[in-house]
Amino acid sequence: MHCKNLWVARGFAAVALLVSSLSASAVPIKWTDWESSNNTNGFTALGSITTGNGAVGVTYNNPQGVGFFQSSGGTDYWQNNRSGRNAATSPYTGAFVDNIPTGTDIVALRYAGLQSLSFTETIANPVFSYVSLNGNGYSFDQDFDILSFGNASDGNDCGYWGCGTSYKNIVDLGGGVFEYQLLGTGEPHGSLRFTGAFDTVTWRSLSNEYWNGFTVGIEGTADEIFPPGAPTVPEPPMLALFGLALAALGFFRKITYS
């Protein structure tokens, strides 16, 4: 490679790295504190999420029932491969999620069928973390992004029950209706995110299997994350970073052609 082209390549690489850093920051997720349950309409669990604006109520309903419900104490199924917690290598953390689900709270499923989460206030960017989805799959009514999963080959520790991969399968049901399936191989443990504002999230378990579990967290309420009248242009710090990126590009162009 000629010297001129080498400087150009390095210049563009530096700019790309700087710009990519604008959106590659993990945020602390506010996880559900599951508090109680009852056998209304099959099974219902109640919990709350504490945000900067107060508490958001969370209701989970499953007409089929569940395998078990753990609202305090018990085994920590959110730890890494039965070896404790390490947020840097957890199956549940990554470029967007900064922290592992708190406590040992978990809802453990066993039956195929429809179920739902509802919130007392519109929430933003919910994160859904799952344990041991090895003999099942979830089909959501909303599109999602898989954020992370426990697979030793990509740098994440395995989950409590072992290693596995996760992937998304989109099914066209016709009439403009789609379902978004979370599937996997091995012992999938991981996190996914729904982007936007939500009051409810609905999905169905695709098969009977004892057991696979989940919890849910949020980035914040919709008012906190998407406040009315919020500016649609980058904030000053972000503008400054863009300026640095452009300056870097100009600098490398000057070196190249001087």
C-alpha cells in the first residue's frame, strides 16, 4: 500500500471508531422487583420497577400457569455458569445493557401458550432477559433485537445451565401480520430489547418444557427517555464529537495531499 493510501485508510478508521462510539454506550437497566403472585386467570405475578419518576407497576399474566415463581431468595439463576456474577462477561449484558438482573427474582415457565406483560405507565426500550430456553422458543408480537447470549466462543460466559446461541426467526402470518420468534441452540441464556414506547408486551411459548425463565427491565419511562418536545438534533456533547470526527478527517486529508 502506498503511503498516501495508508494515511487515508488510517484516517477513515479513526473517524469510524470515533463516530461508532457515539451510540455504543451501555445504560443501567431498571429491573423488575417481583413481589407477589396469585392464581387469578391461571397465574398472575405483580412487581414494580423504580425509576427517577417513581414506581411503575408490572403485571404478568399466564392463563396456562407457570413452573414456579421466585420473588426473593432461592438460587441465583442470573449468575455466570454457576460461578458468580461478572457484568463484564455476563450473558445478559453488552453494548446496551450495563447491569445483570438484580436479585434472584425470576418467573419460570413450563407450558405452551399466550402470556403478557403490562405496565401501569408507558415505558421505554424494555429489556427481556431469559434463562435456559433450550427446549422452547418465544414468539413475540413485536420486533426485537438480540443483545447478548452466553456463548464462550464470543467472549461471554455461559449461563447458569450452560452455553448456547440465540437467533430471531420472522414468520409472515399474512395480512400484514408478523410474529417474531426467539429461538436458539444448546442452552440459550441472554437478553433482547424492544425499541420504543410500550404499555404491553405479548408472546407465546412455543412448546411445553420444564423449565425456562425470564424477567424484564426498562431503560426508563417513556416520559423520561422520550420527553415531549425533546430536541431532535444531537446534544452539544454529541455535536462536539461529530466536530472532532470531521476535524480528524480534514487533518488526515491534509497530511495525505501535502
